[in-house]
Amino acid sequence: MKNKKLVLSVLSTAVVSSMAASAYAAPDSGFYIGGAVDKYYTISEFIDQKETAKNEVLQASFANVVYVHEDGRAAKLEEIVDEGSLSGALRQPTADDFEDKYTNAATGEEVDPKSQLDPVEGDLKVESVSAINAKKLEVKFGAAVDVAEAEDDTNYLLTGLTGIAIDDIQYDEETKTATIILDNPIPNGTTFALTIQPIPSKDDASNKTELFTKTLTFSDTTKPTYVSTSYPEAGVAELKFSEELSTEGTVKVYDGASEVTGLSISLKSDDASVLSISGLEVNKDYKVVIVGAKDQSGNLISPNPKEVMIKSTVTETVPPTISAIKAKDHSTLEITFSEKLKKIATSPDKYATVTVDGTEADGTQTFDEETNTLTVDLGTAAPSADGVLSVSVKDFKDLSNNAGAEFTKAVSFVATGPVLKSTEVKSISGTKYVVLTFDENIDGTTVEGTDITGTYVTPENVLKNVDSATIDETTAISVTDNQLFLDVSGLEAGTYTLTIPAADVVDGDGNAAAEDVTFTFTLTASGDTSKPEVVNVYLPGDTVTPISATAGRNEVYVEFSKEMGASALDEANYKIEGRTVFEDAVFVGDKKLVKLILKEGAITISGDQELQISSAVKAENNVALDAYAEDFNFEENVKPTFVSATLVDGDEIKVKFSEVMNAASLEDDDDFEVIVNGIKRTVSKVEAAGTAGTDDDEFVITFSSALTADELANGVIQVKLVADSDATDIATVGNPVVGNVTKDVQK
């Protein structure tokens, strides 16, 4: 990753730099190589083992290598490359820079750099921005920030990336790091900028980071490599790679010389650097061959193909046991085990067979690996009333495939209502919500539209009431499973304390909450800094959804995600394949929809062409659109012309057009006049020259009173395409013919 020559130059500078005393406690100087390497080199040892160390640096990736200077300052190699110099990148090291343990390359002793650091209270700022790979950016904050604001995509603006947008943002409170996940990979050699709006502190909404902008140049030509194999459970192998993969390519598993089929092979959904292979026989050797695996930048695995020997060895033979069974309510059981369980079925996931008084539970099962607790939705096995019933649990296995003994216990079932577990402010698709999570699913029909009351205190310390004028409960509340979403977009900044009546918070069995549900949250003041996006483009003949109308000839509609400014009406900001082809632009309906008018004849050939919209187009909040470029099938808009007329029989004339015409528009017999020696003859029929009713560029006109020999020899015969002809070509919205044209008939 990054420019290797620059890094090698930086390393040379580092190892010969002058010594200086450290101004604060810092790890020993040298190179801390993390990732899958986890080694520490003193500067002298790095020089002595230069080739080995250099290869380990490249294997670990520059984001996982920290250089600590003699003066105690430090920088990751990735930061040095981004900065372009060693001196500009050095800073005070933090615990986040290092992994927990390294091995001294010279002595083999364990090294703990974090223990050598001074405890540092982080500043409320954006400390760094870096690219983890082609689809992930990492933003590190100096202190804990508000989770909802850190995960709000409107607080992040990407410029310089075409066709790439933010797909998701995940903030880790422990590491104070936001990971930005993009919908498409960044091409190598791309320079772009990320602007981060002020983000409030977790503890004080009035204290915010400063506006931050970082320009990055992304390049990744490092090939991914196989690192190691682990076995999370019996019959499952997980192959770890040096970075996330975009595709595993072709994976074959062999038992000796025979290919093994029926295995489940895929990249893990939560960690694309891990290839999971399940369905293996335990204590058996297999060979895995991987061909064509690629990272997010399209770099092929090295070597390619890669062969790995795997074996799921099982020696643990102690079966799992059950320590507790508890009924949360009539419909849910919680069963605690002595260890982790493996799934005995999928789609849906199943960990054990559970029966209540002989009826098998057929609802969903989820397993918490931290507490070894299985939560079972009883489904049709749920009792209809309070009581003590027999619960049996069997068919469960631990990760080593050891089967547990069937367990039966008398369990007391008592109906209880939902209990609020957490409150979170979260931005979802640009809309801000308060998300209430309960311990069980709640009934949306009883709570949607309920009366929410309460108070809030503004940043100026003014107490105000909340009522239906503040929150429109009929539209602001929605429910999905065990979560209630309250739309709070547009509400005034402040700290809110709201209450929902207990009777309206009901589970699927009709059990209401034991008491009113009261929750508190804080909203911060923030202007609209979100960037506009192109939602849709409508071509001639398309149904323009926002106005329920059909786009006419030469009309192209562009629908934006937000109200746009005057720059959206500058037709020069819209081009097709770099050409200025539009002559007018107007808002239609509202300022989100722009109608563009194509210049006559601007599109000469039908086919896929790129519509380009300049980043000079801005929304009403003055935030610019990311430069837009997408391919569309534009149809030509050149008006057809009447080319020639030829006599083919005594009463028939064949006319030719510049292009294929719509047969129905000409065969209505009202587009032509046949004139012989200045006198009109009646046109009785017009048909396509090939097959009647078929679109063609030639048509035959039949007229009354066939020509006499004298008229044929000496007469002046003409065909006129009338001025008000409604004939068109075959475009979706037909281009009208150029009318009021008279041609002499060739004899």
C-alpha cells in the first residue's frame, strides 16, 4: 500500500537521523511492525536485518507499522507517506498506535509499548484520517464524541470521488474511531478530500471538534497474502489474509487427489479478510487451492494460485451442560450453557431442540457468545396463560461437536411487558431518529400515534414543553421488531425527557409495560451541511415520477435529493460526453426537479452516452454536488427529412426519407399531396415499401386516376409533404418530420 520507494527513502532517513532526548514517556525507539508480524526492531537491528525487516513491513501494511524516533515522537508509515516527509508526520505517540504485544526481533522477549506511554487525556479533535483499503476510510478522534453525530453521514463530505458515496459509518467508542464504508472502491492514483463537520463531545454537546479537511492520495498495488488458519469450531477452518478481499476467486478443497464437494465456502460478512470453510470432517487433512482472489483494489493474491493445508483437530471431549433456564415471559426462554454452542441448523439458525409440555418451539433462536445464553422465541409452543410447565432441551453441541445430554426442568411462565433497554440518537438515510430498544418485540399498532409528552431544556437553559405541536406522533413513530424509531428531525436543540404511556407499549401477547416508558436524549444544533445527490434521471418517454407525467421530446429531467440553488438552472453545468447540448433549464414542481431542454439535433446517433453534471451545481445550503457522470441510452433527436420521390407505376410513387419512419404516422394517408400539372390527385393509400404496417424509410403512395401516356411523357409530377404532417421517426418520443417540402417525381 502506498508508494514503496518513498517509504524506503523515509526508512533510510529514520535510521540515520540525529538523536535527541524525549520530552515525555515513550516506547523505545525503533520499528513496531504489527498486523500478522508483531515484531519490534531497534534501529540498529533493523539495519542489520534490512531485507527481512523490509519484507515484514510490506506484509504488515504501512497502516500497521509505527516508527518511534529517538526523541520519543512517532508516526505510522502510512502517515509519513500521506505527509510526504518524516519530520512533518512525527507526533506524540498514543496507545491507539500500538498493538498489545510485540516480539523483540533480536532477543525474542515480549515488548509492551503501551506500558511505556504517559497517560494522555485526548484533545477533542480529529487526530487522523487514513484509507484502510479501497472501500474503507478511518477517522480517529482524540476524545470520545457523540455516537449519533459520528455515524451521521451528513457530517462527512467527500470531494474528488466520482461514482463513490458513503454507504455506512461505524463508530467504535472504545478506540474513538469512525470507519467510513464506501459503496464502491477508490481507483488507484485517486486524490480526494474528506471534510468533517464539527462533531460534539460525548459528554458536552456544546463542545465540538473543529472543521477538519484532509486531502489523501490513494494507491494500493500490494498483493494480498495468506497469513494463517484458525479453527473456531469443529469442522470449520478460517483462513486469514493480510487485508480484506473483494472476492475469494475460485476455491477448491481436496482430500488427497479428490475434490471435496458440499462444503460451505465464503468470505465472512463481518470480516472480508477471512475465508470461512465449513463442513469439514474433523481430524482429517485437506488441501485448499485458491485462484484469483483479489483485494478491494483488484490486486491478485500472491502467490496465485495459493495452496494451504488445513486440519480441524478435535481433542476436547467434555460435553456442554445447562446451568439455568428462565422464562422472560410467555413467549421467550433464556437458557444458559457452560460453553459456546454450534448451530445444528441454519435458515433459520437453530442451536437446540426446545419443547414446552411436549410442543416444540418453532420461533427464532439467537446465541450470545459472551454469556453463552440461548434466547428462544417459543412461537406456537408459548403457553396462553401463567403456569409452571415442563421445558426440555436436547440436540445441542459445543464447538468441538460434543453432544450435551437432554435436560428437563419445570419452569414458571409469568406474563411481563416490554422493558426499555437502551436509547440512542441515530441518523438513518439522512433522517435523525431516537431509537428505543426494548427487551422484546413490541406491537407497532398500539404505539404508533400514541401521545408523547415531556419537556426539554434548550442550550440557553430555557425549559419548554413537548406536545403534539412539537412532535406529530401520527407520522413520527415507527416500529421494527424490538425497536421504536422516533423521528426528531427538525426539533430544536436541547436535552429532552419524554414519556410514552405504559398502556401503549405492548408486546406481541398484549402484555403492556409495567410503567410509563421515560427516556432522555440530547439533540445538538447543526446546520444542513449535507451534499445534494442525483436521485434519478428521466429521458424522453420516461414517466417522471415526482410530477406523474411523461417526459416529452427533447426533455431530460434531473431529480435531486434536496432543494437546489440557481446553479442548477445553468444549462452549461450539464453536458453529454463533454458537449454543451442543452439550451434551457427550469425547475418543475419544486426545486428538486430540473427540466433540461436539448438543442434540436444535438444527439445525432442513438446509443449509450455519458451525462455529466458539474460540481458547480449547488443546493440551497450552498453545498456542492459531487461531480456526476452516468451512462444513459440517449436517442437521436434529429428531425427526419423527405429526400426523394420516384414513379414506380402509373398510380404509385415511392417516397424516401432520411431515416426509418414510424409506419402508423404515415399510413394515415393525410401527409402527402400528389400534384400532376398543377392539379392535385386524391391520395388513396400510403404503405411501407417493404411490408405494410412496418417501420421503413421508404413508402409507396397510391393515388387516383393513373397517369396517361402524355402525362407520363410530358407532365410535371410532384409530391408534397404537407406543412402540418404528423409523421415521425421511430424514437421513443418520435422526432417530427420537416414538413412543407415538395419534390419532383423522378420518372
